[in-house]
Amino acid sequence: MYKSYSMEIGGRTLTVDVNRVAKQANGAAFMHYGDTTVLSTATASEKPRDGIDFFPLSVEYEEKLYAAGKIPGGFNKREGKASENAILTSRVIDRPMRPLFPKDYRNDVTLNNMVMSVDPDCAPEITAMLGSAIAVAISDIPFDGPCAMTQMGIVDGEFVVNPTTAQKNVSTLALTVASTREKVIMIEAGAKEIPDDVMIEAIYKAHEVNQTIIAFIDKIVAECGKPKHSYTSCAIPEELFAAIKELVPPEKMEEAVFTDEKQVREENIRVIKEQLAEAFADNEEWLALIDEAVYQYQKKTVRKMILKDHKRPDGREITQIRPLAAEVDIVPRVHGSAMFTRGQTQICTITTLAPLSEAQRLDGLDTTEVSKRYMHHYNFPSYSVGETKVSRGPGRREIGHGALAERALLPVLPSEEEFPYAIRTVSETFESNGSTSQASVCASTMSLMAAGVPIKKPVAGISCGLVTGDTDDDYLVLTDIQGLEDFFGDMDFKVAGTRDGITAIQMDIKIHGLTRQIVEEAIRRTHEARLVIMDGVMKDAIAEPRPTVNAYAPKIIQIQIDPAKIGEVVGQRGKTINAIIEQTGVKIDITDDGAVSICGTDAEAMAKAQKLIEIIVTDFEEGMVMEGKVVSIKDFGAFLEFAPGKEAMVHISKIAKERINHVEDVLTLGDVVKAVCLGKDKMGRVSFSIKDVK
């Protein structure tokens, strides 16, 4: 017999059904938030996966298009690969929950969320996040929860919990916060230059809401939760650590990792592993554990160096940013390019401009947005970290990093009315050693300005790290973490923004949460670092957007026509508009409200297209003088084409001042002549005269 539990969140009812469906899963929660319905399940393998040194957690977020009353497109008419929104949602669920599983747990775990119905005012994403948290909490899978997630917006200066679609459209903040009972464990935000103190207040407003949800989950677990199962620990034996330390004393390991050259450090570690492999040649069990044991030894060494000795592997001060460099126009002929370098992290971003018709069409459960005109794509090739691997397209990490940079830059982009272009930025990772996503924010800002995109303000990004000790007060926040500090540290706190406020946050941690003191210090540190970056190398490379778009970029002319005249411009089956495009070589887009965009690289051709469209939508009036081409000759006169689909007749008596017997005596097909409109005759027909042109 199943049980049902309900609570109010943001003025709407959340209902959780337990033991109603999917009873063979380790844990299942049938979630209802308003009319949004999500089935969240948690399953685990009986035994650990052999030969791995990580926790194999998979998080899936399945968007079933029937949930929004849609049939999938394409030949097969069924859902294909996960959408970008589905991938980003999976990552947001994964990031706060992964640290709460045991560190030595190697059983495969899958968290699956199937969206079955969508209420536009009750986000399926937050429903799935809570569903996964509940499914694991009530399951027999070891988990140090529960945890809860809340979305927070700001509408008219007021905080809004889990905003509706209408509220999201006007909100200056899109924030998701995950919490345990005591601490914040995940932050994801997009914002319109929110001040630091307001962002901190919003985070902890969401944290307060999370506490009410956790109390709700506790009740469900108390009544329906299963005892947690035992598992085979994959922890490194203490006797192996002791043997390694005898062969490689702490001071030798510290010497190996204390360098700002990633390749030098990796070579030092390789030599140490070879030494250990020789020493343990007769112990197959230990040989198999050397890589993981050395990793953990490095981790302990780096953490001790930082926390106790305040020494960073590359010798920097705790608040010091690595050497910076920036330049623009490094790639010819593209519409805009810039390169940003921070230590051994180097990003080149290319900007491409196109007509609005090139905007990306969205096909998913979100019924409010059908397209987006700004696209940021991030690529992370294996050579950027000195490895070799066949490229198989962007993975979840690349998609997540691209979305983060896109979110950071959206608030400063000009409106479509101000800048009627579709915009794509592509960040190519040339070299990686920590926080490439934030380097791509800096490179993209400069690339956009170099392309002549009139962004409102520059945006910069930076990441802070963290090393914690045994108590909440024993910690150290690091400005601008490199890869080693990210791998062995406890936090990757990325913040992007302008001089005046935050535009994006993404926080990943490996521990069971952050105190408010740590969150506030990280936000303050990133603010200081952003100013250093913007006022230094970025400003020196390019201080403001260029006044015009690049010579190789398409130019756009926008005009407004009467919507009732759209049919005349398009013509039957597109005949008229295609004729204009063929004559001029431009691209033409027309919206339902009569906004016409003419796009091309030849200014003369664009002006010609504009003139033709204006002729088509202009009604003939008496006295109007126009230039037309002779397209047809009859016994009684000639027909002139002033623009594709826009013709009028000149009677034979109005062709020449003297009497003529045949039109061909004066006119030939293809002649271009001027004619004056005589107005309408008694039959309502418009006629023109060539001979009366003054």
C-alpha cells in the first residue's frame, strides 16, 4: 500500500507518492508539483564495479515530449538524445548529491527522472531535483542526506520562491540552491548584475526554504525509508600508505608537487610511481592500488601545504591571480576573435554574427521559449591537457561550461531592436590548468567587443577554491585555483559579473557543505579578482565595443512595413521575395509584425533591396515618378516593372510626345525608363506616362 505526502512550496502543493509505482527500484518517488509529474527512481548495483577509482554515479533527466502535448519531430517520431536543458538539469542534480555518497563506495548508482507532465508554473527541473533526493533518501543506498533544492527569483525587488513562468520572465535572478540540514552544498545562478549582498541574502533565503523541505523528507524517511545496505569498501589500506611514506617521505612528495609547471609535476609523480612499482613488484594487490594511493598522498600533501603552511603548489600568495594576458584579432577574416590567458589556462573565442533567422530553434518541454539568438559553445580538446583522445563531440562538461558562459554574458547583450543579429561565440580551449569556463567568459567579452557587438558592460569571471580542516573555522579560500588545487581541494566556486554585479554563479563542492562565512568570503574574493582582470589586461586589449561590425560580418538594414503588405513582398509561393534575393544577393527576413531585416555584405546591393521592398509596399499616387523596366510590349502599350511583382501599364499614347504607330518604335524589352503616375482611371486602374515626365 502506498503512502502520499504533501507540503506547500511557493504557494503550490508538492505531493510525493511512495510505493505506488516502480517498486523494484531501490527507491522511487512519484512527484507531483501542481500539474507537473515526475517519476524519480534510484537504483544501485549489488557489487562494486571492478577496476575503477571513482564513484560511478549516473544522473538522467528524461524529457518526454508527451508531457507538453507534443509529438517529437524527425522520421522516427520518438525522443532522441538529451536536450541541452536535460543535460544541464542532470548536472545540477548530480553536483550536490555526489559528495553525500560514501567516498569509498564503488557500486553503480543511477538516478533517473522521467518528466511525464509539465505545468508551466511548476518547474519540472526542481521537481526532479527533489524527487532524486527523496528517492535516494528512502532507498537502501548509503547516502548522507537528505538534501533539498529551491529556486529563488527577484520580482519587483521581492524574493520569490520557485517563481512561475510569468515571474521568471521578469525576474532579475534565476538561482538554484541545494542544502543539507546545516549547510549550502550547491549554487547555480544567472542574474542581471545582482549586488553581492543581495545574492548572499537570496542564497540564504533559499537555504531557509530548504530546511522546511528537509523536515518534510525526514518524515517520509521515518515512515517509508529502508535500512541502508552494507557495501564493500574500496578504501586504500593504511599499511599501503605507511609503506609508501617510508619510500617517499612527505618532504619528497612536497618537492614533487611544488611547481607551477603542470608537465614537470606530472613527470615527478610518474617517477615516484615507477619507484613504488619496483618496490611492490611482488605484491599484486598493492600494485593495482598504486595510482589511487599516490593520488591520495598528493592530495594530503597539497592540502597540508595550503592549509597549514599557506603554501600553494606554484608558490603564489593565497589571493594572487596567475599571470594574465589578453589580445584581440588573432584570427583573420572571422567576425571577432580574442584570446585570454591566465597561467596555463588559455582560451580563444571566435564571434560570428548572422541574421536573426539563424537563431537556434528550441524543441523541448519549455513552451515559453522557441528560439535563442545568443549561443555560446565551449570545446575542450584533449591536447589542451597534453593528452590524446579521439574527439566524440561535446560531453556534458563542455555543454555545462558553454551554458555557464552564455548565462554570464546574456545580461549585457544588446536587445534585438538595438542589434538585430543572431550571435554565436565559440570558446576553443588551447590550454587548460584550472577554470577554463571563466577564462572563456573573459575571452568572449573581448571577442564580442572586437566584433562590434555593443555590449553594455564588460564581464569577467574567476574561480575560488577551498581547503578545509577538522572544524568549520579551519579553512582557507584560494583565489584563482589551478587544476591541482581543484582536484585536491574542496570547492570550485565560479563567479562571473560586471563591475556592478553578478551575472552567473556555479559552485561545485566535494564536502558536505559550506558555512555562510565561506560563501561570503568566496563572493568577495571573486569580486576583487574580476576588477583586477577587467581593469588590467582586458581593458588594455580592448576598452570598449568597436563602433561598427567587422568588415567580413554581414550588415543589416531594418525597416518596418505595414503587416498587411507582407503578402505583397513575399508574393505567391515566395516568388516576389525570391526575385529580390536573386537580384541583390541579400538575405531577407520578415516577421509577422512587419519588421524586415535585410542582411548582406554589399552595401549597394542592400540599398537596392531596401528600395525594391519600399516600392512594393508603396501605393501608387498621382504625380509619383518611378523608374521601371519594360517587361512586356503589347499593341496597346507597354508594361513596366518597378520592382518584382509591382507592375503598371503605359498606354501607347503616353509613350512619346509625337504620335507613334508601334510601341516597338520607341521601346524595347529590358529598357529602363522613368514614368509618372497619372492616377486611377474611371475603371480604377492605375496608369503611367513616359512622355509627361518633367
